[in-house]
Amino acid sequence: AGSAQHEGKMPKIVDKIVEGKPFYSFEYFPPKTAAGVSNLYERVERMGKLEPLFVDITWGAGGSTSDLTLELSSNFQQQFCLETQMHLTCTNISKESVAAALKTAKANGIQNILCLRGDPPKGEEKWTATEGGFNNAVDLVKFIRAEYGDFFGISVAGYPEGHIDWFKDDPEISKDNYWKDMQYLKDKCDAGADCIITQLFYDVDIYLQWVKDCRSVGIKVPIIPGIMPINTYGGFDRMVGFCKTKIPKSVREGLDAVKDNDEAVKEFGVQFVTDMCRRLIQEGAPGLHMYSLNLEKATVDILTNLGLLKDTSERRSLPWRARIPQEGAANKPLEGVRPIYWANRPRSYMARTLHWDEYPNGRWGDARSPAFGDLTNYHLGEIHIVDEADRKAEWGAELSSVASVHSVFGDYVEGKKKRLPWCCGVESETEAMRSNLAQLNKAGFLTINSQPRVNAAPSEDAVHGWGGPGGHVYQKAYIEFFCAPDVFQKLKSTLDGHKSIRYSAINAKGDYESSAKGPVTAVTWGVFPDREVQQPTVVSEDAFKVWKDEAFGLWNSHWKSLYPAGSASANVIQQIHDTYHLVTVVDNDYVSGNIFAPFAV
């Protein structure tokens, strides 16, 4: 694999697999509640920064979550810029519904499908085909290839211990049925599947023999082992019981010995699965497909133990996740530059620029910039915002004064709060600035975005690196904050003595002023072998004025809305919205500048 891209075609998952470079991917399932969906979006956004080769999302038994699967898949692909594989099953679904799902997937840039027969609907033991539907995954693969040719990359499921339908009433699959199951897998590949992802297993020897058997019958596509971390004893026991998964004796005994100690179970599970994955990679597995169960820690711990997260920065092509080109865009320049203002709200930026025909590449404003999408409540919120009770717990059930708000910002920077309306979680590169930012917030500068100065850090640097190996990256220090008018005027009077520093400021009414000498300034750039200098992040007067409406709007849509109209708390937020300035400060001295010097805190 790795060279299968056709002329004018966008690469699929199978095209991105490189021999000798093991990858990882993450699988998620659609949550049952709105709060669960909100939490999943936050988790996927965090885990996306680990640069998985792809993510996928399950379809749900009996197609019970099909609409949500389509929504999640589309958002992961378009707004999180993650290569997304959507599951599609034959259970309780007609050909017309499958055709509609594929049409929606293609329209949203999804180029990879995992074809499954699916489990029986809830409450039913036996799987039966839907009238006017598909009998099995082979039929589904054939249908997709007939309708869409090679537009979609198609994966199918493989079962190292045999599909459970072959031995429901027996302890294990018979030799005859094992080879029938193998032939059925080959039929799926012959029908057009270009990748296999396995069912969970815990016995590596069984998997390795099964792979040999696959190759012996002429199956040539990549085979990716599916890995299920062990999070709890009860969950593990239920899953392996349901799937009739074989458990090595040492694993069963080790887990039984600590089954009443949740932490010990997790520790044992992480170590065992790490050892298992290490052997799989040593034996030639192309990558690891992690069944995350919508959880994060065990998966990340396993990948950390394996050393697979060390080169994350090398796989980061830009400081932000670039949108994935869609079919037909192969000859168009890739997106190469963005304004910094949406650094903590990339989903909103993606939504507001979704329908641009072309994206800035090389320089912001090379060509006539397309208009940002109109600001709506959708953009002011996240895809699903955290519920009201959680926000009140974070930002205060009541606010007695503006000082109460200042305290929330200070607590956020110090790690005592998880989120603000403008950002969620302090980035690792901000650690070096954290104490200075905390002092700014105490002094009334309510920070919502920042980056430190960087002078020729290696492009492989774990914190600041991007763009691939062999280069060097640079940043100008940047701080963005809200502050009261009198605080801003005092700051302005000190800025004149700092010749390398420029500011821009605007209020909710649109009154704008700036000390910048030009409309666009690069604040991040990189120098790489055999390439032009790249400058992927800028400050821009026009974009700042667009961002202003969103930034001020969040005060009311996210925060003021928590309180009764006319209440003291609502009035505090309204006062800030109406009177404060939104200010950006850039220090052009990226070698030895001190962006905090003018603040005198």
C-alpha cells in the first residue's frame, strides 16, 4: 500500500498505510444522550491531536443510531479534519436507505466505509435480511462498488477466531467452518474490499496463524488488528463473553486476582495490551485499530508505552488540522494559512468557511478572500454545547460583580476550570506562559488565546513542531484578551515604549483601532528542506473584525443565557459585553522579546 492513489483521486485509508511505519486509529460509538455527544466531541478533538491515521464511528445495532452516525461522521471529517471511516450495516436497512446514506457520506467528504452485515436487532437472537435489503456484507460491498466505483475505500471485518454465527452452540469453531469463514472473507475482498479490520482478540498466536491462513487463500489486502483496551473487569468479562473471545490462561488468572480493585485492573490491562501490541507490531502488523469505547486514558497509555506518540509532531503537517481535500480537488492548492483567532474554536472556523471554493494557500489574501459564512447561533455554540448545569458549575451559579468573572478566567488559566466559552483546555505550548497569563487575568486582562515566541525550534519538537522532519519553526508571541476601557487606555500608554509590539482593539459596536502598519502579519512560519517558507498562521484586520462578532456573541449565548433576564448575574455579563474591548497583542521580536513587559504585572 502507500502507492495506490489513482490520477485525480484522493487517497483513501489503504493508500496511507506505509509498510514499516505502524499507525493507530480510533473507533467510537454514537452516545445515547446529548451530554454524551458533547463529551465525545471534546474527546475526539483532544485525541485528534495525536494524529491518528483515521477514526471511525459505528452504525449501531439494527441501524438504531444511523442518523447520529452520519452526523458524527460528517462533523469528524469536515470540522475536525479527521479522515473518517463510517460503518454501514445490512441490519434493518433497505437498499434505498443505504443509497441515501452513501450519498450523504460522499457529500460530506467521507471517503471510507466499513461494510458489515451487522448484529441482530436488540431483543432478537437470529439475524435476518431486510426485505429489499442486503443478505450480507459481500452484497453491500458489491453494491457500493457498482454504484460508486473506486470513490470509497472499503474495509470489511475479519474474525481470527471465526464469526460467532459458526459456533454459537459450541465452545469454538470447527475446522471446516473455519475455512468456510475464511472463504467468505476472501469473497468480501474479491467483491472490492481493500482493507480488513479484525474483531477483538487477546491471543496473538491465534491472530498470527489466521493472517497466514488469509494469505494462503489469496487474501492480499492489509489486515489491521482490532485492539480492545481493558478498562474494567466487568466490562471486559461481558465483552469477551458476548464475542466468545479466547482468553490466555495467564490473562484470566491475572485479572481474576485483582478484579475487585479497579485501578489494578486498569494497570494490568494496560500492561498486557501494551505487550500484546508490541508483539503484533514486531510481527508485521501495519497498525493498531483501537476500540476506544469512547474512553481515552487506557488507549493513550498503551500508545505512549509503545512509543507511538513520540513522532506525533512529525505527522502534523501544519500547526492546526488542515481540512481534508475532497474528490475533484486533487489539482487545487491545499489550504495553507488561517487567522489565529479561531485557534481554540477550529470547528467554528471550519463551519464558517465550509462552502469556500478555494482556501488561502501560501499567503492570506493572495486572491480575493471569500466571505466568511454568516454568524449564527450554531457558530456561537459548539456542535453540541456543554449543558447548563455544567456551565453554571464552571462559571458560577451567581455573579456578584465583574470581579467574579475575572476569578473564573484566572481559575481557568491555573487549571481549576475545564473550559471558557472561547476555549477548552490549556494547550501544552501555553505551559511556559501559564504563570504570566495568570497574573494578567488577575490584573483584568481576560485572556482567551495565546502563543509563546519560538525561535528556530526543530520541526520535530514535541510541543511546537509541525511540517515534517528536517525543518525549523518560528512564532511571534501573541496574546488575545478582553479588558475594560480604562485598563486598555492605561495599556496603550505603555505600549509606545515597546517598539516591537503591535496591538489591535475593537469593541462590540465595532470601534476599531490598531498600531499595526499593515493589514496582515504572519505570527507562525516554518523553513523546511526543498520547500518555500510556509506561514500558516496570521493576524489579519479583516478576519479580526469578523471574529469580533463571534467573540463578543459568546458572552451572551454561552454565559449570560445561564441566568434569568434582568438578574444581577446577567447584568454583569451584559456590562462586560457592552463596554469591554477585545484586544490582540503581537511581539515581532521572536528572538528575545518579552510580550508581558508592557503589562507591568
